[in-house]
Amino acid sequence: MPSALAPLPDDIPLTRITCTINGEQVVADAPVDCTLLTFLRDIVGLTGTKGACLEGECGSCTVLIDGKPVTSCLMLAGQVNGRTITTVEGLADGDALDVIQEKFVETGAAQCGYCTPGLIMSARALLNDNPSISESELLTALEGNICRCTGYASIVEAVRRAHRELKS
């Protein structure tokens, strides 16, 4: 886990956050109005999660909290006290990518890469919860994620392939 970045100014009210991120215990101070996205990127140093719209509309900032997908730009960091967070960095096992990450590479689903972490995390949540998904469930799970590069066909195919591999 990267170490915390620059220290915060003394005059900002802080809250102490204790949580588990990608399997590691994290204890850090953050401004009381800090979003989870900012906490992850600027305080903890995990920059895989992206922030595009910062309004909860695009899905690029999706992370898993206790296994459920959440848009981190709309959640305050203090709300994750005692919870378990998984970011896109937490899916790989060393150099071995998660099956969804592998299939995104294989199908060319990752183009500019800005939406990719959020899409992968939404797909991971879907496949974690439901080993037998329908096409409708797949499309519904991804509908909160906006991609301007791919047209979605390669993204949907990547999730289909990951699902087939996980089932076999």
C-alpha cells in the first residue's frame, strides 16, 4: 500500500478513518468533507480509481465497499470507518490480473482507460454475487458506467468471457 502523501494543513478539521483497503488495514486522517475518491487517491495514494464527472453519473470512481459497488465521489471518506474497500488495484494478485482485467485486455475493452476501473469493479461485484448471470443482469450491472471510446460491445464481451471462465 502506498504511504500517505503530503501532510494536511493544521487548520482543517480532520476525522480519523480506520478501514481495510485491498486487504490491508489503513488508519489515516482526512478532512471531514473529504470524499472517498479523494481519500483513496490523495491520502492513501491509490490512483487506479478515476474521477471523471464527480457527480455520481459516470461510474469511473466505482469501488467495492463490503463487496457492493459504490460511486466513491459521492461518499464521504468518514463513512468507510470499519468497512472493507476494494479498489481496482486490489483485484490483481501480484502480477496476475483478475480474470475480468484479463478479459478487458483480451477484448480491447480498455481504450483510453478512464472508465475501465469503474467498469471492472461493477463487473466484479456482479460476478461475485451471481455465478449465473443473464444478459439483462449483465447490462443492468454496467449501466451506471459511461464509456465514450468503445461503444460497449467489447466491454460486454469481456464480462461475458470472464463469466464463462469463472463458471468452468
